[in-house]
Amino acid sequence: MSEVVNVAELFGKNVFNETVMRERLPKSVFKKLKKTIEDGAVLDASIADVVSHAMKDWAIERGATHYTHWFQPLTGITAEKHDSFISAPTPEGKVIMEFSGKELVKGEPDASSFPSGGLRATFEARGYTAWDCTSPAFLREDAIGVTLCIPTAFCSYTGEALDKKTPLLRSMEAVDEQALRILRLFGNTSSKRVTPSVGAEQEYFLVDHEKYLQRKDLIYAGRTLFGAMPPKGQELEDHYFGSIRERIAAYMKEVNEELWKLGVPAKTQHNEVAPAQHELAPIYEQANVAVDHNQLVMETLKKVAGRHGLNCLLHEKPFAGVNGSGKHNNWSLTTDDGINLLNPGETPHENIQFLLVLSCILKAVDRHADLLRESAADVGNDHRLGANEAPPAIISIFIGEQLEDVVDQLCSTGEATRSKAGGTLKTGVRTLPDLFKDATDRNRTSPFAFTGNKFEFRMVGSSDSISSPNVVLNTIAAEAFKESADVLEKAADFDTAVHDMIKEQLAAHRRIIFNGNGYSQAWVDEAERRGLPNLKSMVEAIPALTTDASVKMFEEFKVFTKAELESRVEIEYEAYSKAINIEARAMIDMAGKQIIPAAVKYASLLADSLGKVKAACPAADTSVQEELLIEVSAYLSDMKVALAALSDADAKCTAIEGNKERAKAFRDEVVPVMAALRDPADKLEMIVDKEFWPMPSYGDLIFEV
Ligand code: ADP
Ligand code: MG
């Protein structure tokens, strides 16, 4: 048995959290800091020195030697540069440990190598990181030792956001301001702040590290680029929620402990649908912290895997033919005094504030469906969205039976007089308790589902940051709230005005509601009739960032300037081309140096055997060897043709000027040829002697972890 863990003691052990701050900071400083963290007040720069000293002492007592500004550039992962605490040696050759307020508040990484999409010419490489005190500093323990990590925002010399955190914080301020206006209209004078709450469910795959090292595609591209299906896939659904094997269990235990130390409230874990696929969900937190924590979750999943001889694959589609991985982004709006604006209560038809909020969100999502879909676009996600596995590339909202009934009543008669109630679930067994049943069942195929008191945005890719989806959700909600508040604040008769507004918004944006099967072709056709956008690939989705409607909204709420949006467009196109280019080159390498040689070897073995058998016994039936030889040779020649075509297409596309044009060319001219090369290779894998095959098979990878 492994040692017993005291979770309460472990939790937050490595976090410079409120308890530590209260203990170590002078009262007045603590109060000021808390005001910024909790109420969003302007940070008082004069407290920085006191805070940095307390932080340093705390960190050094726990063995820290270095500190780092931890930030989230537009690569989608985190970046850091470590500095040790040591001062310049004294004449006696001694050092002291230093960490000033200035070093806490501002950093200046040499930023020229991070993507900036033209916002910053390389000769003006200055970029600054700025302390985000609303996300707590933490200690990371690993082979490097103990490092004090300070969450920071990353901006250019001219103040443009070069990261994922700055716009998120801006969008949180926008939705706070506008949501408060809505609350005030309903007589709420006590809430001081509205914050988006976010809980991200993270899916991932685990494979054996030794086998991983034998697959160049996993090493370079994070996903398999070749691979025939094993005899068994996920059809029995015996992995989903199945009991967790010892090796995986030991891994999960350590992941949880590491996360708890970092103050990440890891809560749920289970096996997912595909073999070797798992999920981890933390308890929701305010959006900014949740985004940072999701980065820590991804980092920890990878790091701990290494300690268990495993490799964690966060790619959206590591294996063709079995489910891919995503991230469900659960989102709601909560006041500082605990009111969830998305809580419908028992009788939603009477909850006017909720109905107004709901109608605003329907409007927001309908109007900016393209932008929301774009926020979930990443290269790997192109294999999932719209590919008949969770969820389609079309944005729609599932609101459930109970709310749809209320919307129906409001749209048809203008009045809603009743709400369908939950009930009791009869199990039919005397010794089992009767259960309370929700008023609404679930819908697993919807990309944006109302699940009781939150929306669950299910399109996000497993490897992606959850920042962008939350930036979009916060800002589109802020815009809809603002438009409502602008009208309602001036209304002579509030009750009538709000009633009319709800009806009007619901009627105008009802087309976005869809409660049926999102995976069906019928829905694709129906969505087209309704005029809903169906952006099938990342390349098609990117332009949504800079439509007139997006630019106007983001500028109005000061979340992005037009220049910042344009830079993100460039960065995303570039990221797409680079990723496909790497995949293409990995395929060329594997096909040319591993797969074709293996098949050639097998073919010559067949030829040898054919010759020998014929010589030894001219009457023997050698049709099997002959047919195999013909088949292998045919696939080999298909591979050779496709390999040459892929090399040509890749070289041609790489040379194209213009990020957009290049990305389009990669999608249209390289991706199809990659499929053409894979097809004969996968067929060969089914024929060639396993002994000759140069890499572990799908079966080896996903069934023998
Ligand atoms: P579901 O069964 O609907 O997937 P869970 O209870 O498993 O819901 O929660 C999924 C995620 O949603 C968790 O991270 C959870 O903390 C988060 N969550 C729950 N309530 C809220 C809320 N009000 N706002 C945001 N996230 C929430
Ligand atoms: Mg869920």
C-alpha cells in the first residue's frame, strides 16, 4: 500500500495564498493587495517591495533558489526565464538573496522570438511581463529544484498584448461592468463584482514512454501519422468509466498530489471512451485562475507521466479511428456575494432576471457564433470538429426541455406561466432510494450546452489554452448586457420593457437553439437552412477574428485593438502552416526511412522464399507468396508515388508568400496527399511480418499501456 495522504495539509502547500499573505504581510499591505485581488482595485505600486520580500522569504524557506515570471505567449503554452535570487558577490566572495519589488512587478524577457504577428519588429524586441496579483504565485518543485513562479501578463513596448492573459483580464473587467448594470436594474445594490467562473475538464491519452520513443510521429507531431486499426477499438465501450488499472492509478495519484500542492482543486478522474484515454476535472474557479490552473494541469500531466515511464499525449487526435480529446469549458457568472446569474431557480418562468440573462446569451452566441467557433480552432482540433465525434463545427445551444418550454411559451403567447418540474426517479427496487430527477436530461452532442447553472462549451481542443474561449464568452456577453442595460435603464416602465426585450431577443435568436442530435447530417442541413455558420476548418475560422462585428465589439470593450486582432490572425495562419509542415516532413521521414525499407525487406524475403520453394519442390503451390509479393509491391509503388507528391507539395507550399495563402495551400494541397501516403502504408502494416514493422502498432500503443 502506498502512504496515506492528508489532502487538507497538502492543498495549497506551495502557493503564496491568502493565508500566507495574511501571516506574512503587514496588515495595511495585506488589505491593499486583497482589495486589488477581490474588488479589482488599482494595484498600489508602493506595496511591491514589501510583498516581494515576504514572497522571497517564504520561497527561500521552502528551498527556492530561483524565481521566474511565468507567462503565456501566443504559442498557447507557457514560457519562463529563471533568475536566481543571488546578488553580485561581495568583496569577501559572499552572496545574499535578493528579490526586489521591481523584480516582482516587471520583467523583461528578450521577447523577439515569441510570435507577435507583426506587432513588434525584431529590432524592437522589447517585451515586458507584468505581475498579475489576481493569480497567486506558486512554487514549482522539479529536477531544477524549487522555483518561485509569478503569473504575469506579457505586453510589447507599446502596450499591445502579446499573450493570452492580458485580453482575458480585460474581458473580465468588461463583463463585470456590464453584468453589474443588469443586476442593478433588478434592484441589487449589494453585489460589488461579477466574475466569470470556469471549470475545464481535461482529456488526455497515456502511452508507454519506451514505445513513444519508437514513434517519430508522436515525437515530432504529437499524434500518429500512420497506423492500422487494431482488431479491437472502442466499440465495446468497456474503457469508459472502467476500473482504473494500477499503473494508471499510481500516475493519477501523483498527478493529484502535485496539483493539490499547487492549489489546483483536482476533483474528478476517470477513464474516457477510447482505450488509453482519461479525464481530469478540477473544481471551477474564477476565470483567470482557472486558465492558469489548466496550464498547470497540462504541464503536470506531462511531467508526472515521465516519472512513471509514461508519456501523456494532449493532442486532439493522437489516433485515427478512436475518439480524440477535448476540453469542456464550463462557464458561469457569479457575484462576489455568491449569486450565480445563470441559476434559473425552481421556476425559471418567473425568474425575469435569469430570462433576460439567458436571452442576452442566446443573442450573443448567435451573433458571434463564428468567433466562438474560432476560439476553439487549433490545428489538432480540425480532426474533431465536424468529424462526427464531439461536437460539430456548427455552434448551437442546447437549453434543455424545461427552458425550451419556457421559451416556447414566451414566443407563442407572450407569457410564460409554468415551468416543467423535475421529479422523482423510481428505481423499481425497494431497497434503493428514490432519486431527485433534474427537469432536463443531458445532450452529449451539443457544442454549447446549458447544464443546470452554467454553460458548457465543448469545442475546445485538449492541447489548447482555454483563454481564448473565455475571452470571447466574456466579451460577447458584455456586449449583449450593455445593449440591454442601455435600453432598460431609460425605460419608463421597467416591467413592460424587460418583458418585451426578453420576448424580442428570444424570438430573434431562437434559431441558435438546437436540442437534437448534433452529430447527424440532418442537423448540418437544418443549420444551413437556418443560416448558421459551419466553419469546417481552422483556416476557414480564422477570418472571424477581424470581421467588422468582431473588431467593433473588441474595440468597444477594450479587449483587443484592431492591430492586436490582426496580429493574432497572422500568428494563427502561421501556426497552422508550421504544424502541417512538420507533420508532412515527419511522414516523409518515416515513409522513406522506415516503412518503405521494411516493406522492401519483407518483399525480398517473400521473393527468396518463393525461389527456394520453387527450386526445392517445383510442384508446390506458391500462390500465397506470389500474391503477397504482388500486393506488397503494389502498395510500395503507391507509397513511392505519394511520397514524391508529398515532398513536392510541401516544398511548393513552404515557398508561398503570405501567411493566409500559405495556410490555405497547406490545407488544400498537403493534407490530402498526407492521407494518400498514409493509406498504402496502413495496408502494408496489415500484411508485413510484425517482426519487420519498424514501430509499435496502434494495438501496442493503446492496449498495452
Ligand atoms: P457535468 O456533470 O455537467 O460535466 P460536473 O459537476 O462534472 O458537471 O462539472 C464539470 C465541471 O464544471 C467541473 O470543473 C465543475 O467544477 C464545473 N462547474 C460546476 N458548476 C459550475 C459553475 N457554476 N460555473 C462554472 N463551472 C462549474
Ligand atoms: Mg461535462
